[in-house]
Amino acid sequence: MQEMRKIWMAGQGAGQKSVQPGEIERALASLPDEQRDAVLLVMVEDHSYPEAADIVGCSIATLATRLVRGRNALLERLGDAL
């Protein structure tokens, strides 16, 4: 949750563009389902890696890979707005 807040709040300083809610929703929607699930479970719903891996039915390592790829994709997509 804190990481999503960082993305959300990034750009709030003087002279920087803020990230709009619609931009975040579009960026999340553009992720592959597996990456979006990982990001939402860990970063938004605050599940631990083991909990999230159990929910989606994969290993913790696979969950971690999906999460890293999803985070990187979000940062790439929202980079201009950050």
C-alpha cells in the first residue's frame, strides 16, 4: 500500500505534474492479468508475498517476478507523470 501511495503522491511537489487517478487505473488495466493481480494483492491490499502467492496459486518466486515486472511497467507507463 505504501508503494502505491508513493506512486500516487509522486509529482505533488512544486513544478511537477501530479498523477491523476485515471492514469493509474489505465496503467493498471494495461498490465497482464498476472502482473496486475500481483501488484494489487501486494501493493494495494497489503497481502504478504506468501499470502498473495497462495491466492493466485503460484510460488513465492513467481509472485515476486510478476510483482517486479508489474511495478516496472507501472513506473514506465506513469514515468512522464511522476
